[in-house]
Amino acid sequence: MARGVSGEAVVRAHETSVFPRELDKAYPLIERAEGVWLYDAAGNAILDAVGGGAMVTSLGYGVRELVEAAREQAGRIPFVYNLRATTPPQERLAAELVSIAPEGFGRVHFVTGGSEANELALRLARSYHVERGETSRWRFVTQAQAYHGPTWATLALTGRPGLQRPYEPYLSPQLHIPPSTWRFDPTGEAALEALDRAIEEAGPETIAAFFSEPVSAAALPAYSPPERFWRGLDERRREHGFLVCLDEVVTGMGRTGTWFAADQLPLVPDVITTAKGLGAGYAPIGAVLCRDELYEAVAAGSRSFEHGHTWDGAPLSCAVALAVVAYLKSHRLVERVRERGPRLREELQAALRGSRIVREVRGRGFLLGIDYADPSDGTSFLDPALRVASRVDEEALRRGLLVYSTQPTADGYAGDQTLLAPAFVSSDEELALIVKRVADTVEAVEASLPS
Amino acid sequence: MSSTETRMSAAELQEAARDHLWLHFTRMAGYRESELPVIVRGDGCYLEDVNGKRYLDALAGLFSVNIGYGFGEEIGEAAAAQMRELPFYINWTYAHPRSIELAAEVAGLAPGDLNRVFFVSGGSEAVEAAWKLARQYHAARGERRWKAVARRIAYHGTTMGALSINGIAQLRTPFEPLVPDVVHVRNTNRYHRPDGETEEEFTAFLLEDLESAIEQAGTDTVAMVIMEPVQNAGGAFTPPAGYFRGVREICDRYGILLCADETITGFGRVGDWFASTRYDIRPDLITSAKGLSSSYGVIGALIASDRVMEPFLEGTKMYAHGMTFGGHPVQCAVALKNIEIMKRERIVERVRENEERFRRTLSQLLELEIAGDLRGAGYFWALEIVKDKATKETFSPEECEWLLRDFLSPRLFERGLICRADDRGDPVIQISPPLVAGPAQFDEITGILGDVLAEAWTKFTSR
């Protein structure tokens, strides 16, 4: 008999035919969802404070317009390969994205998710240089703690030994600089120095692009390097001729209160990738947007950008994303995130003020982060053996709340943290409940720690 | 072109060189118009070119002619005798007397328990062999380690593996993609460190950088740390007190092999047979080449400790590396004779005896406006030149180009002094004469350098 169909509210590894991601975990069996609430097989309601667990469902569940758009397009034409043909949804979605992208971004290439978008951005950056005859440019520089995906090429972009180790030495050797967090480098100067040294050591003529999230999600929840860093990066880009690629897989499509988080930075990137909020969980879709100059390099060169996956730009996914954009606009949700976000952060800060282990509550729009520290000095990371991140996730779930905590990393750049990414449609009551449950969760975890 | 039966004239040499010879690390365009110096003979510390012009060779060939140019007769005899006896045989499965004798000789001179010698044909090959051996050593013990840690601006050779280890970006980038996973850490250049930093603080700073780089790379992935006892590129960076003790401790803490690249420093350059002895480095591996034969032959060696050899002494294990010419009998005979001469002439002892005098003589140059720092040991010195002595401000790349290539190199050549103006790091003049040089040569080197550097400063400031 097939496993996983027992009618229980949780599924464990030995009970299922699925190859699960964590073999020791009991996965809640979620049967349906409505608004910002998930319901498991036993009928328990779980408040979703992190977009379906992965910063995806920014419009919540059961949005009739999205379901309708998918149904309608599936009936009309769900798929035709974009190497052979294009479709109205792809054409219209590209035009929509160009209209909301930063000035000078004139082209969009669709993929089916965030890793693919970043993978494509790597190839686009490399292709741009090759098309222009600068074939020596192949290296990418990232912040060590960053996460850009689990595929072979995107995994090479992260500087986290724990993630990379099993696959070494078969990942391409990219360059990493330390993130300029308050702990190590509050001004951004140390990161710039590290960037200079990395560029000089590798040879400036070998650098293809700097790759970064404008506001970090899972890696360093809601953290963004200080303005000085971005300005310094811009100076170095001009001096050395590399590109700046922004990974907006999480932050794109309004998450931080502007269509793209890039809109809030003091530099214009060359490439933007986006994914999660574009399909909002109703379709697997991602996109790479680039400045006209990159397109022009291909246009003046080989006139071919050979990179394709079957489902890239599929009409069904594009139709759903079009409906997402329309919904965001008609309900003025980006504006709501921009206006409501700062207050949400303040509410969360106030609710966590009494906590001894919370060092900082950060936030941009509806992307919030809680950074924990050792209460003995208020600065050091908590002992990883305390498993605070895991305990927060477990305790939250017990209290009917879905959050995303970041595990401490072995390299010493990040300790335990929690990420919140509520749906833009969350009501004030639901946001208040999220804040309350987070505070209760942290309090309970804190109380359970050995003093 | 057919081969020439008779010797070429000076003019014919120029023409043939222009048409056929590809010089190493040389901008060939420079010789389209101007004449290529053709060296025809040498004696002691001096060379003579095809036009009869004499030069004091303050670079010992390339940090390599340790016994100077005067022993060709004696070593030539040894080479000829070996040619008659056995011109060639290999060193795999079989061996021959000269490779065995030289291995025993080198093991006797090497520090501590570095008792096992693997012969190669030069420094690059030795470094290549060291990295491969380090990887296989760990694999033989059930560990998968492959990364190498080296220092910034350090030069370790030109073959792909050794090149990847190099800390000089300009040499690496034309050949990418290279062998991956080399981490570069700070070198022991102290001149540009903040004022007031003590030697102890400097050492701690360097060791912290090394350890954090190893942690970042993954402590259980690093196979080897490779360092020159005194780093050549950048200009004779000597280690601060306690540095190598700390490096050794870090390597031990994480199970990493420590390789001392003694391609230059081996065989007397800093007044010991190996600089590892002088600085008490206690490496697991030593790479050696240049001075091993004083460049009379083409031979290098990788010297391994008993501990490194151990896993290879069991069962079916073998170090899967080798080359036809490794331990070539004629090269071994040359190296043996070179060592015999070095011992007989007390060459290593003389370096130690003369070191202070050499340093004192050279340090007169520090009175020059352009001279910022004099550093080194034994017969291995570098003078860093600066734009502003007070601030230690260095020259821009354009200024370096003019100073080193347009002015200093041709003027030193004119004055008959061969030394190296190098700007792989901050610009330095490298002084590394044959180990048979004495006070007369110290004075001559210092005199010419003093004149030319003073002139350089005048020209530079009025540019």
C-alpha cells in the first residue's frame, strides 16, 4: 500500500513514498488554505506569516481572480514552447514588468523559478562580456552569507561552507566578501575593502558581476548593506567594468514596499532576477530583467541567447502572473506594504522589547527579521547547541503560526534568526495576531533555555 | 633553417635571436630595435657579454648560481665522468648510484626528519609535486583534502598547479581557468603596516588572518599551506618573530601539511643549508631547486618528512607521480659536486659571517630620498623604493613603468650591474648575488645602486 495516505495530520519519512527534505521531520499535512490561513488534515488552522513558508504567497490563498485566470488560460492554451512561438500572455507580462522596472530596463526573459532566474542571470552576465570580447570575465563576487539557490551554479555563489561542502570541489570557485552587518562592519567600509582586495587578487579583468540581494531574505532576514557600501560598489563597477546583478527573487513584486527593492538603493543594477511573488504561489514562474545595454550587446554580437527550459514563458504561468500584477495594482497592495510596513516593524519591536535574546528587529515593507544574540553580552551568537532557530519554528507551529527561522552558520557570519513575510493582504487583525504569536513563541522559547 | 656548423658571430647571434629565440617573461617588442644582451662567459660574481662588456651579477643568474660562475671546469669534469659512466637512467622501479647518493646527501642537510627526497627538474615541478603529494598523502589516510593556502604576491612557479598557487594576479589571469581552490593570505610585508604596531602584534595579526582563511575554506578541506621562508616576490619579506611557530601550530591544529618553498632560500642563500633551519619552521615538505646545483644542472627536489612518507610505505600504496628526467644521473652528479664545493669552500658559513657587513653596506642606500626600506637576510636583500619616505607612499603603475623599465633597468645595465627592479608588489630592487661575493662586491653593488637611484630621483622629480 502506498504510504502517506493514512489520514494522519502529519507525515513522517517512514510513512511516505515522497523523498522528503528532512528525514527526521514530521510534516504537517496541509489540505487547503484560505486567505492567510493554512488548514491541516485534522482541521487545525495555521496562520501563515511567511508566504506559504517561502516568501511566496504574497496575495494569500483562494484569490478568485488568480484561480480564474489560470482556469481560463488553461482552457485557451496552457503551453507552447517559447523557442517556437510566443503568446499574448508572455508578450503582455514582459511589457508589464518593463513598465514597473527601473528606468533603462527594457527586456525580460522568463524562467520557472528563482534558482533558474539566478542561473540565467549568471549566464547573461557572462554572455554580455563575451559578446563584447571581454572573455576573461567569469568570476562572480557575492557576500559570503548570501543564498542564491541550490542548483550547481547558484550554490557556487553562496559562501556558506556548510551548504557547499558536500559538493566541493566541483563547484566553480567564486569570490566572497563578508556581509557588512552591525556585528562586524556597520559602516560598510570593511566590506568595500574586502571587495577591493578580492578584485585585485583575482584580477579586475576577470570579474563578471557582483551578485547580491538588495534586502536579504533567508540568509540574513531583512538585512541590507549600508548605503556607503552600495555607493562604493557603484564606484567600483564604473572603475572595473563589471555588472551588478540583484537577486530580487524574494524582494521583487512589492515585498519591500516598492515594485523592486532596487528602487530604494542608491545605484541602478544591470540585471534583476525575480520569482516568488511573481506567481504568488499560483504558478511556478521567474523572470530576469536587464538593462537595454545587455540586450544590445547580444543584438550587436551573436544575436542568440541560447538558454531555455520547457516551461519558460509558458502562457499558463504568464497569465497567472499577469493576474498577480493586476491584483497588486487594483488593490494598491504595494502602497499598502510601503505604508503599513514601518508600523508592523514597530509593533513587532514593541512586542519583543522584553526579550533578552532578541538583539534586533529589522524590516523593509513586509519583510521582517529578528536577530537573536547571547543575552550575556548582547552581541555574541547564541550557542548553536541551544537550537534556538529550530525551537522557534517548532514552538510557533505548536501555536498555529508558520514562520521561517535561519539556522546559525558555521562560518560565523550569522547566528539564529527568524524571517517573517506576511501576505500583503493580511488584515490588521491578522498582523496583530502574527505579532502576538511571534512574541509568545519567543517568550516560550526563551523561558525554556537553560539560564 | 639548417643547423649551423660553425659558431655565430655577434651580429649573427643578434639576427638569429631576433628570428628564432623566444625569451621567457620578456616583452619581445623591446628587442625589435635595441640589441639583446648576449652573455658569453662568467667567473666568480661577474659575467661578460659578446661585446666584452663586464657585469657584476647581483642576481646570481636568477637567485640560483650560488657558487658563482667559477667552477665550470670542476663540475664539468664530474658531469663528463658521469656521462661516460652512465648518461641516463630512470628513477622508477630502478635507481642508480648518483640519485641515491644525492638523496642521502640532501637528507643529511635537510632539517629534522625530512629524510625522503623526490627529484624533479626545477622549482615549478617541485611545487607541483608538493601539492600533488599533499593531496595523495591525505587521501592515503582516508581524508579528502585538496585546497592549498599560499600568500599574496608570492611566486611559486609557472606550471598550471604551481601557477594556481601563485599570489600574483597578473601572472595567473591570462591562463584562467586554473586549478581551483587556492586561498591567498597576507604575507609578512611589514613596511606598510601602521606605525606603532609591535612585532608581536604583527605576528598575531598575520596568524589570525591565516587561521580565519583556513576556517573559511573549511579546515578539513585544506591539504597544504605553502610559504617561502623569506618571500621573494614583493621583496625579501622576512618572517616576524613567532610567525612560523604560529603557522606550524595552526597547521597541526587542523591536520594540514606545511610546505616550505625553498627554491630560492635552499642551499645557503640566507646562511643555512635550508632557511627552515634558520627560522625553525619544521615543515613537512621542502621544495628545492636553484641552489641545489647552483644552476650548473637542471635539478630540483621535493623533500618529505618521515611522517609524510609513512602511508606510502604500506601495501600497494604509491605516490602516483613521476617524470622521465627526475633524478637524472648527470644532474645528480652535478648537484653532488656543487654541494661538495659549497662544503669545501665554506660557502654557507661565509654567508652568515658576511651577512652583517653586507647589510651594513647596503643600508647606506637608505640615506637616499627614494629608498624606503631595506629588508632581507643572508645574501638575499630587497630595497623598496618610495615616492615619499615620510608617508611611505608608493609609485603609481605609470610611474613604476617609467622608473623601472624606462630608467632603472637600462641605466643599471649600462653601469654593468645586474639586479632586478621588480614591481609585482610595491616596487623593489632585488639584490641577491652569488654566495661567493665578498666586501668588494658589496661596495660595488652599493656604489652603482647609489649613483643610479640618486639619478632616478632627480629625473623623477624633474619629470
